[in-house]
Amino acid sequence: MLLHAFLTSVLLTQAPSVAATPGRTPPSQSAPSTTDTPMRDAASSDSAVPMPTSGTKATALPLLTLQEAIALAEKQSPSLDAARARLQQSKELGNKAWSGYLPSVTASGSYIRNPKELSFALPGAPDPVTLQKQDQLSGQISARQALIVPTLWPAIKNAYLGEKVAGLTAENSRREILFSVAQAYLGAASLREAMAVQEQLLEVRRGFERDAQNRFDVGDVERLALLRATLDRKQAEQEVVRSRNAYATAKSSLAALLARPVDFDVAPPQETAVPLPAETGDVASAEKTALDRRPDASAARLNVDLARGGRKQVLFEYLPNLHATGNVSTSNTAGLTGVASTWTAGLALSWNLFDGGLREANLRESSGKIAEASANLRGTEEKIRDEVRKARSELESAEVNLSTAEERVKLAWESARLAKQSFDAGATTYLQVTDVNATLASAQMSAVTEALNVQLSRLALARATGLFDPTGNSLAPVP
């Protein structure tokens, strides 16, 4: 939408002409009409607000498109990098669970300095037997291998479920981050377009003020008309400053999301930048699509399975555990046996028969966690359904509002044209023409706002139904 260009072609042609009309005194030739050269004279205005020649050529900064912003966010967003780091950490859950079933080997050694060496001689032995050396060294290696550990079976399965939940959580974070970037971009693009409209409106107000001054100088209008034109020009300057600051703030927020300097301008998005998902044709299909495609819904369902696996893990604590053990030790003192190194191998069976009611308490706790996860699942599903319904309603309202705003622009344009004709014929006053043009500018700004609302509503509906994935670089597959 090139609303600023449209506003230029409409509003500037509505500036009151100083041509002679019935009952009016024509101005002197030393005060030329501002209608003929509105943009050329604006550059020499005494206004404190510097004006660019057009809204789209104010700076030489490169343009950033919506697709480029989303791609840049996925590449270097700090929040997305943090989500990827959390996902990488979660991938170690399975390895941690399997470590309980893999062999564990422990090595230990010791050095002891004794006060003196102890030895004694046996009858018939050629050498004395040393019982204790003054510098005594020893070493030991112990190995342990789980053979039957029932609690590890659900623990390993739960670890893999935890990895899937973490992956879905990270994917949901990725989509939310990209959704925030798209929202920020569309907001900045709308503010830029609104800024251009305000700048063009200021040019029109300046033209009106010059025209009113010329007419006042020749006695064609009262001083009230000149004061009104001056006030309108000052208000337009204030709106330009406000719109520029709002646009700069929006760009700063977008740059923070993209982790880049504010060295760009946003390009106006095309009408098809945010397409309407085909799956949102009716409420039932939209809700079903959302429950099937949204990562947070899938994660909530897996959390229920994870809670049930935790209860099963507590139940398996009632079963015995069997381990294979091995030990190798050596010392620099042979002792009475004359053997400095030895080894052992065996099986170790353990069975916790009573632990003071800890397992029973854990069972009750795990049952509560299952109930909590099930309630969270229901709550998530109801929240998703509500978001889908709201997004559909807001999109419908935004489309109706946009249609109404466009009709208002057409009506306001026609009113401005008729007011110009009436003014030239002497049938209306200057203040009436000013009010009509102010209505036209307001209609233009309303159209900009409603166009943004349509884009944002489509974006929100795509997110609510789980179809917002602009890059397709999913961090985890959604079941």
C-alpha cells in the first residue's frame, strides 16, 4: 500500500486555490498560489521539523524484508541460541539413564609411611617374612556391572520421553521467537507507512498556512482562518515528530530481537506476506489442526506419559537388584601368603524390603503428578481452542474494519473533492475545507492501522493453529 503517495495525490490537490472566486478579492501577484508548487515551497518553510523529500527516500539505509528478518532471527537471535543450547543439554538425558546399566570401574591407590618395617623369620625359611614395610604401597581396581535393575527400565524410557519433551519445548520457543519478530516487523512497517502519511499531511498543512497568509494579507479571509491554519501546521509537525520517534523505537526493538545494529529500514510488506492458512476454513478443523500441529500440545501429552513412567519407576523399586562385581588388588607387601596381587569375582543381590514407607510416599506423590499432568493437558487443549476461536474472530473483525476503513477513505476523498469545488465557487469557508481534509487524513491513518491489524490477525491465526513455521527448520518433529 502506497498510502503516502495516494495521500500526496489527493490532499495536495485539495489545497485551496487563490484564484479569483465570486465575492473574493484576488491576491496580488507578489503572493503566488501555493497550490501550484506545494512541495517546492515546503523546503523553505520556517518549521523546526526537517522534512525529507518523500517518506521512502528519507535515508539511504538498506531495506530489510520480512523474510530476511525472520531468517536473520533464526540465524543469530540470542533467545533462539539459548533454546538450542537447552535442547543440546537435554539430549544427554538418555546417556545419563543408560549409565546405570553400563559397567562402572573404580581405581584407587594408597601410600603409607610407617614408623618402621616389621618382619620375622620362620624356622627353615631362607628369608624373613615382611609383614609391614616402612613405605607401603597398594592399589585396587573394582568393577561393577548391573545385570537386573528393574528401576532402570522405566528410567531409560522416561529419559527418552524427556528428550522429546525438551525438543518440543525448544521448537515451541523457536516459533514464538519468530512470531515475535514477525509482529515487530509488521508493526515497524506500519509505523513507517504512517510516518510517511504524517509527513505528507504536514506538507499539506504548510500549503494551507501559506495560502491563508496570502489571503489574509489581501484581506480575503479573517485572522481566525490564519490562526487555524497555523495551529493545524503545528499539530501536524508534532504528529510527524511523534510518528518518527515511534518508528525509531519500533526499529530498535526489532534490531534487539535480531541482535544487529539499527542500520536498516523496513520494507512495506506485500498483501500476501502473511497468507491465510487453508486449514482455518471452519472452527472444528482449525481446532483439530492446532491440537495436532502445535508443539506445546504434543509436549503436554508427552508429559502425561512421563508422569506415568515416573510412577512405574517407583513401583519397580519393590523388586530386587542383581549386579556382577570384580576386584583386583596389589601391594608391595606379600605378607604371610607370599602373594602381592589378588583378584575376586562374584554376584551381589540386594533387595530393599522396607524403607520406612518412602516408596509408598513416592507412589502417592507420583499419582498426584499424573493427575497434575493430565489437568495441565486439558488446560493446554482448552487454551489452544480458545486461542483459535479468538484469532478467527479477531481476523474476521479486522477484515471488516479494513473494508470499512477503505470505504471511509473513498468517501472522505469524494468529500474533499466536493469541498474544494464548493470553496472555489465561494459556497464554503476555508475552515470547512480544512476540516474535510483533516477527516481524509484521519481516514488514511485508519486504513494503515486496519491493514496492519489484518496482517497481525492472520499471523496470530497461523500461530494459534500451529501452522506458523516460516522457515521449516524445526528443532524437533511434532508427532
